[in-house]
Amino acid sequence: MLQQAPDKIDSSAPFEAFFQNATMGILIMGSDGKIIAINSHALNEFGYSEGELQGNSIEVIIPERFHLGHRYHCDKYMDSPGRWSMGKGIEVFGLHKNGSEIAMEISLANYQDNDKNYVIAFIKNISKCRKVETAFEKLKAELEATVEKRTSDLQETLQELKKSKDKLADIQAFQKALLDNAGAMIIATDTTGLVKLFNPEAAINLGYRESDVIDQKNVVDLHDRTEIKKKRQELSQEFGLVVPGDFDVLVEKAKRNIHGEEQYTYLRQNGTSFPVLLSVTAIRDEAGIITGFMGIAIDIYKRQMAEEALRDSLKKEKDLNELKSRFVSMASHEFRTPLSTVLSSAYLVQKYTSSNDQLKREKHLQRIVSSVTMLTDILNDFLSLGKIEEGKMQVKFTNCNICEQVKLVIDEMKNSLRSKQKIRYQHKGDQQVCLDSSLLKHIIMNLVSNASKFSPKASNIEINTTIGDGIFQLSVKDHGMGISKEDQKHLMERFFRGTNACSIQGTGLGLHIISKYAELMNGTLECYSELGKGTQFIITFTPKNF
């Protein structure tokens, strides 16, 4: 057994206090299955008062339908004691005094004292977790129960321990078992911050041996000092005082009997860090004088990651719903004109039955083809946007001749230009570039289509490409209506239409998709425009190879 040095804090006090005030149920049972000790939290969970359960069989708090199986598992556990965890993957229930059942998780550990075997059960009520686990799915397993301390109960426990020194040996055996299975980092210090207790959970999480820390390190060395500086400023504003030392920042509220959990950053021995929820309690003697401090911390890194993932998921879902809503609104407007054209032209084609009406039929058939093409383009834009938003757009880099690529696009689009519009193309430098030819074609066609749509008849559209100095530059320029400075700020946003272009058919998706395609190929899109004087779009790529 460990003996208490005269100049050190009472090491047994924190553990008995932890037993009585832990925010999880703790129960000690003999090998005969009778309850020897049970803490206040467990009594509250099962609806009993102090002393009602002590000496009774453990089966008093187990539903009758589980009695036979429980006896079997007890015998099996006593044959091979160790650490067991129950309630994960199977359903475990306890029985409340009023007859209701409680869903729970139970962890078992054992220890020996005076050649007698004892079992420690750590009991966690997960009834509420079961009710919300459908909504939070895997979050339940990643969120850990927090440990809260109440100073008044701690003081009462310390006084009781002073009167019960004959139980010190039993308490110390209980201490070690509790420390090894607590599931939280427990660090106790003297009044200066020198570490006096460092449980195995803290050693595992922080990467230190107990001998490297106890009486060797100040607890402040385990904290991010930049964070402590910020906490000092918060304390100064809250209490209107100057907190002198870093350790004083950590324990100032505990000195004032203000209890609660605060987020801090712990530093591991290897230099890495992780977030914790820390609760600090002042340890006082029977005269109320502070003899040290105890901190209980829980690693919340996984919880933060799960919460962040959930927030990201909710944001994506919100964006997707907004995207769908705006598409429905846009589609109802943009589909109306081409569908009306298709319907009216199809009706008129039926009326032209003689051979003399062939030119009229061809005219209306062309209108149908044009309208269907327009509808297809709108749907393709939305499908492309969906792939981009979901991160499913695949980029396939291949070597291609840029001059041949641009000329093919010009040939495809010359019949869709407005009356007497012409495309003029010039290229400088080498002709080979490594890009996704499909995405590049879409970019050129969309820019040329916009240039034609927003420019007058009989105007020129200028395409220029340049390869040199490790970059490839594509420029498309028109001499149309131009774009205002204010509208240029929002050009790349989804569904945005310029104030002077609202009467011209379009979805407002083209430039957004182009900018995303450019990003996927390591390119940037720039716009230069002036109202009434035309617009020039320049995309600068830094391709993999030339």
C-alpha cells in the first residue's frame, strides 16, 4: 500500500470524492453477488436511497428476464476476471425501483483485498442516448460523458475520510482500480501547480510516464500558454482583477468555488496537441484551507470532428436544397419559351401537308431542333453543376493541339451565331497543351455562345490563344452590351444574371461552371468589360505539360 507523506496532499481524498460525486454510477460487488458499496449517482439512477441496496443481491436492480443469463455471466466472469465492457452491440438494462427499465452500458473491473475478490461496475445510463441515436447516428459512440465535481460534496467527503483513517488501506486499493478504469484524465497538484497525481489515462493520452511528471512538472507545462494568456484576459474582464501567474489562471475559478467545464488545449510530450473539456476543483482540508487542486479532463477531439462533419453535412444539404429550389424556379421560367416554340411549331408542321409547304416545314423543324438544343444545354449545365457540387467531376488530362481544338469548336458553332456574326481566331506560340479537352471545349463553346448572345448582329467575336513562359492563355472578346462594374462582382455566382441581360434567355450557370472547370484544370478566370463597349474573358492555365 502507498503511504501518505507528511508534506503532500491526502492522496486518498480525491478518489473517495470521485467515487461519491462521479457523473457515472459506480458499484462494488463481492464474489457472492451482493452489493458492498454503491455511489450516489447510481442510487439516483435506480431510484434508491442511501443504504437501501447495500447487502442486497445485485439482481435487485436487474430485470427478472435477465436473471438466468446474469448468473451465467457472473460465474464466467469470476472464473476469468478482468476488464469487461457490456452494452455496446447488445442491449443491457437495469431495473429502477419503480419497475421501469433503464438502458445502460456497464464496464467491469476487479481487484483483490485480503484474499477476497471484488468486482467494480461502472454504470452509464444511456436511455437518452438511445432516443437520439437515430438522428446523430455514429456521434453517440464518439461523444464521451463529462465528469462534474461539486465542491460542497467534496469537502464533506474529505471530512469523512479524516474520521475514517482505519479504512485507508481499502480506499487505496479502490483508488488504484478506479484510476486505472476512470476513462478520464485526472491530474492533481499542490497549491503551486506541481503535479502530485497523474492517472494512467493521462499518461496514455499525453505520452508521459508517471515518473516523468509527478513532482517533476508543473501542470502549466501541459497547456498551450497562448491559450492561457487569452484566458487571463477573459478573467480580468470578468472579475476586474489582474491574475499574476499562468497556474493562477487555471485555478482562479476553483478558488472562488465556481465550477464548470472549460475547453483547453493539452500538449503531448511529442509536441502535438488536442482539445479537452477540463473541470478544476480546489481540494480543501477540514478547516477549508486549499491544499491542492484536481483537474478532470476528457479528450473531445473526436467529438469536435464529428460536430464539424455534421455541420458540413448540414450546410451541404442546405446548399443542395437551395440549389434544387432555384433550379425549379429557373427551369419553370427558362423552359417555358422553348417548350412553347416546340409545341407551336409541331402544331404548324401538321398543317403544312403539301409539297409547296416544304420550306415552311423545314423552318419550323429547325425551330424545334433549336429549342430542344436549348433545353438540352440547360439540363447539361445543371447536371454539370451537380457533379461539381458533389465533387464527382473527373478531370482527364491529355495532350491536344489547341489550334485544332478551337477550330473544331468554331466549325460546330458557326451556324448557331446571330446573323452575319463572325469569329476571328489567332494563336501565338507552341500548339501543344495538356488539359482536359472535353472541359476545354465546353469552356470555349460557352464563352463564344455568350459573346454571340450579348452582341449585335454582324459583329465580330475574337478568340486568341497564347502558349509561352509555362502558361496557356485563352481569350474570348466581343463588342456587345458589356457588363457593369457592380455586376462583375457576382458573375461567377450560381444563377446570377446581369441587370442588363434579364430579357435575354439564359440560366445564369454558364460562367459559374466555366470558373469551376478552370479551377479543376489549374486555371483562373478574369473579366474585363465596360457597358456598351463589349466584354473580354481571359482564362490563364498553368497546365501539367506543353
